[in-house]
Amino acid sequence: MPVGYLVTVVLVGCAILVALAPPRRPPGVATLGFLWSVAVTELPFLAFAYLLVTTLLAFGAGDVDSLGGWVTFGGAVLVACGVAVIAWRGARARPVVEDALREGLGAGWRAAPSAAAAGGTRKPNGPRRRRWGRILLGPFPVRGPGVRRVKNIQYGDAGRRNLLDVYHGRSRPTGGPILIHLHGGRYRGGRKSTQSLPLLHRLAGHGWVCVSANYRLRPDAGLREHLVDAKKVITWAREHGPEYGADPSRIFVAGSSAGAHLMALAALTAGDPAHQPGFEAADTSAAAVVCLGGYYGDYDAGPDWRAPSSPLGYLRPDAPPFFVAHGDRDTVVAVESARDFAARLRAVSASPVVYAELPGSQHGFDLFHSPRFEAVVDGIESFAAWVSSRASTQA
């Protein structure tokens, strides 16, 4: 019995099984399932490569020349079929995002945007060949040589939880939009340099100025402090963005998981003095909002918080445009909550709402340069170009 080969097939097979049919209850098991399978869900070709190499080594060493070896090889073939299903689901993200843009922006949406309208230096959807090379050879988010990161800039007085990073092109293009991203982590963990880095790196390389910030966390802070921090980051970006070549009139806000909850709240309460004490007159509006795997429910804010704690409590006709992406296999934040949020926002808002439900996707789909997230980033660039083009037309 080829023990080493068997262990490999079992471990990869378990990860593939959890990716294909993730457990949803109890919550602890669902979270463990997410952590166990998120890498193979987004990067199945790495699992296939590992399985292929170990299979070739097993054949080369003669480990398959037994009944147990052939049974293990048969298991490897089944696991490879599971990998193919996961890869197929990931490839379906691109047409899903295209359909979501068409539904949210209208059938003729492609006639309006351009790279120049978005402030970028390249077309939102190209070049594909180089991108596939990055996905296959370097799927982990490493900042390229054309992007500079300015670390640990203070925007508030809460120490390391009030620090932000700025990403911009080394050539210092001017007039680009600003993207502000806040991390997830259930409001109890996470940091600014861990999530949506492929998005930040791509946009910074295309002429944007991107900001990724920490904010105060539970139990030392509550919703009031989280929201104040988010609005302070927006205020900082509007004031200091031009120093990095940005156009402060075009601020897009984004977040992952809890960060999406927080940025949706910040955008929907823009300019509300009750939520920005000490800087009541500051402009905290956003041109649009991007929510990735977001949470949209209530926050246990305690008896002192008397306002709604969910973005659903602040829906209004003049809400900014929203781009919402969520995985249909998400076991951390149920996809039904994202569907409900998008539907209820559409029913109230006069602005477009783009909702992309990603087939086969788990929570945390923004961690890697995967085919799925590359399609989402393309969609975000196209969405931002449309929003910028519409704003320039109405100006």
C-alpha cells in the first residue's frame, strides 16, 4: 500500500469534497470548512498540479503496482474530476459578472465607459494572456514593480488601528480615482494588508490611488467607533489624495465581509453629523460602493446605539451606485442575505445596483489572483468606468 500517495489523495480529496459541498451548520464547522477549502476553491489548478506530481512519482517508484496502489490511483482520478468541476465553476464567474453588469447598468452599458473615463491607463478588460500567466504562475498577491506602497500613514489617534496604506503607480499619473478598501474579520480581527490585494494592485497599476486601512475592533470598540474610523479614512483620502495624484471628487469605497457592512453604512450615512462627531461638516460621500462577500445584517451595538445597525436601515432613493458580489457557496455569510440586500436596495435607490452571484464561490474569494476574482476585478473596473462616465456627462 503506497501510504504517502494515499495520504496525499485523501487530503486533497477531503479539501475538494468540502469545496464542492461545503457544510453550513453548525457555524463552527462551516467556518472550518471555509478555511480548509478556500485555497482549492479559488486555485484548483494548484491542487491538480500537486495531485499530478504525486501520481507521477508514485508510478515512477512502482508504488501503484499493487491492488492498494491501483485503488488509490482510482481515488486520485475521482479527485481530479472534482477539481475539474471546481475549475468549471470558477470559469463561469466571467459571464455571470457580464450578465450582472448588463442587468444593473442596462443593455447599452458598454457604449458609455472607457479607460479614460475611469481614470485608468489601460482598458478594463485586457490583456487576458498576461493575466492567465499571472493566475497560473503567480496566483498569490505580490505587488508588481510598477506599484508603490506607502505604509502606515496615521489618519486618527487610535494607534496602529488608525493606520492606512496607500498604493499608487510609480509613474505618478494624475487625475485617477480613489478606491478605499476596508478588511473583514467579524469586526474582531483582520488587518489592512491581507484582503483584496489583487484588486488594489491592479487598480493602482492602472492609474488609481488605492487606500487600505485598519479600523478599531471589538471588544475595545463598537459600531460607533468603526463607523467614525471609516468616515475619517474617507475624509483623509479626500484631503490627501491629490498628494498622490488622485482626483478627490471620485472616491469609490469597498469592503470585504464586515468591511463591506461598514463601507455600506458609511456611504449610506454620508454627511450625517450624528455619525461623524468632531468633523460634522466633512464630505464623506462616495461615488459608488463595492461589496465583496459582505455582511448586511444587524450589529450587536448595545443599548447606547439607538439608530439602525444594518445598511438595510439606511436605504434611500439617492443612494450611490452599488456593485455587490457574493459566492453562492458562502458558508460564513449566507448568500440569501446578499440577494435580499441587493433586491431591497434596487427597490428604493434611483442609482444602479449590480449584483453578481458567483457560482461555486466560498467566502474570501478576493484573496488570490484566481480566474473568479480576476473576472470580478474586471467587472469592478467596468462598473467604475460607467459610474465615472455618467458623472462626467451629468456634470
